Amino acid sequence: MIQRRKVIIGTLSAAAAVATVGGSAPGSASAEPTAAGPEEKSSPPVAPVRLSVTPSSGATAVSPATPIVVAVRAGTLKSVAVTAGGTVVSGSVQDDGTWRSTGALAYGKTYRVIVTATDSSGTATETTSSFTTVKPQHLVETTFRANAMSSLKKSHAYGAGQPVIIAFSRAVNKAAAEKAIEITTSPAVKGKFYWKDGRTVHWRPQKYWAGGTSITVNVNVFGVKLGNGVYGQKNASTRFTIGRQLIAIVDNKAHLTKVYIDGKLVRTMKASLGKGGSTTGSNGEYISYWTTGGPHVVLSKERVHSMSSASYGITDPNDPNYYGAEDIEYCTRITYSGEFLHAAPWNHSLGRANLSHGCINLSVSDAKWVYENFMIGDVVDVRNSPRKLQLWNGLGDWTVPFEKYDR
């Protein structure tokens, strides 16, 4: 309930005020009022002060992202005090004459707003109101990912295939979340969202990013309802850039890998891909020896990585496909299941035949060059393979036609 009271602002005594209003000079011999002369005019009526406070008094479940706005008509705003217990909320007068809070509100708090304004006669009107902010059942945190293996590093450069990846700490309402996400690019491009699940959303443009593009992401979820009783804990933002546009084309039939930087061919490398065929793992899982086809995105790089057949389900030493743990050099990962571009000095069929268990075998010098020159987010497009890259086995975003990407 809004409570109002009026007070007189000034230093005059009550007697002096009454005398001034009555029109008699101090010390006058006559105590009788005199009639107004023909030239005297009565004072115009004083318009009452009109105050409005938003959120309205008594409001509940108010979003803490909603600013407090105080407006006055037919009067002058003198002071605004907003408190919640011992917490004071700051604010300032705007160009339009309203007062607006600038300090952050919090969830589950009751705020008391005391406003004082004066009318044209100097009489002050004080208004007190209160409202309560929403108390969520669950708060959701927001993080940014380069992929499932690493976070996105703010202000770092990534490759032309790097999608924007936003991860929430619990499932959210997808439409509400998308509405809260702002993605700005320079140069400007249009893009679409694609949800991996209820907690992780990707966003990419129609074509690979152009080299030098800058991307800014703002997730404005504080005070936003993201599901039944679910609200954003705080806003989050990040920015990153696209380095030179590097695209590697790996031809399964020609046994070659060609690397293009900003559209120019810079290196051609002999390669050996997956030998093909399939088998059954120790736990009954299906194992394919084809290198997956389609546009991959670089996920990580390791100077040395230990590989063994047990990593994908072959544990029997009598199995012809079995091999023990070996330290492999210059490894550039392109799938979560374990496909890499890496050095294979034992493979003497580079450029002639596919003999690997699914990785892209290169010479030591070529694998070293890839390791030193590729970055997370670069594109490795494997062509002419009968086995297609699964969407979520790494970042298979570019395997989905753009017209279907938001489905």
C-alpha cells in the first residue's frame, strides 16, 4: 500500500507563516481582517503532486532485472531512497526527469521505496511503497565452450569452423534462452541456433567464418525465467575472433590432404586414411575402420598422445586388430571418438593406400606442420568416405545443411 504524508519545507515559524498567509503586516494595530481591494487577486490553486513508482507497491515475483523508475508530475522530485534491509540501491535522475535505479537488485528480496517531491508552494509529499522480487527454485549458470573438451577463451582466435557454444548448468526453456542471447559479428552475418540437448546450444552462420571476423556474445539471463522455477544466476558475455580461414581437404580416394589458407593452396600432403571394414569390440560394440566423412572441426592438439586398440574396444591380444599402447607424435584431434591427424613413420603407403584404423596418417614433417599451424576451430573436410561423421562426435555442425540446422 502506498502511504503519503505532507510536510512544510522551510525555516519559517508557524506564527510567521500564518501572518504571511493572512496579509497583515507584523505589529498592525488592527486585528480585524480587511476586505480585499479591487486590485488584489486570490492565489491560484496549488496542483497536487502526482508520483508514480514502478514496480507498483505490493507487486510480487518481480524480476530483479527490472529497474525501479520514479516519475513526478506537477511537482519537483527531491529525493528517492531504496533499501532492502541494510542494502541501499543507488540510482540517478535521467534526461527525461525520471529517477532510475542503477544498482543491481537481488532475488528474493523486499524493497522499500521512499520518494519525496514538492509542489509549487514548497509543500512536500512523501510516498512509501514496497515490492518483492522473485525467489527462484533453481539458478542457472552460463559458460562458453570451444567444444566438449575445452572452454572458450575470451579474446582468443579460433578457426573458421568454430561455432558459438553456450552451456547452461541445467536444462532451460529453449525459446526463452534464445531470446536472451545476443550475438553480434563484424562483418555482420546471419546465423541459427541448434540445440544439442536441453542444456547446450550451438550457433553458426550459413558459411564458414571469414578470416578476421570478430564475434561478441551476450547472454542476458539475470532475472529471466528459463523454465518452471528456473532463472539465470547472472549475465555472461564473451568475445573471440576468427584467425586466418584455414580449410583442409582430405581426399579418401586420392590419399591426399590439401590445406587452403584464405582460399589459397599452401600445402599438399600425402596421407593414409582408415582401411575400411568393421569388427565387433570386446563389449559387443560396432567398430568401423573407415575415417568418418564430412567437415570436421579441430578440437585439440597434443604433442604426444598414447594410442591403443583398447581405446576403441579391441582388448584381445590375439585379435589381428589389436595393438598395445604407443606414444604417437604431433596429434591433432578432430573427433571425440579418437580420430587424429598424426605422424605415422611406420606407414609406408602414404599417398598410395589407406591402412590406418581410422586416423589420418601423415609423415612426421607434415604432421609437425599441421600441429604447429592448425588451431582449434579449423576445418578438416574428409571427402569420398562411405562413413558419415555423426553430428555430436566432435563438432559436426557443418555436416547439417543450413536450412535444417535449427531443427
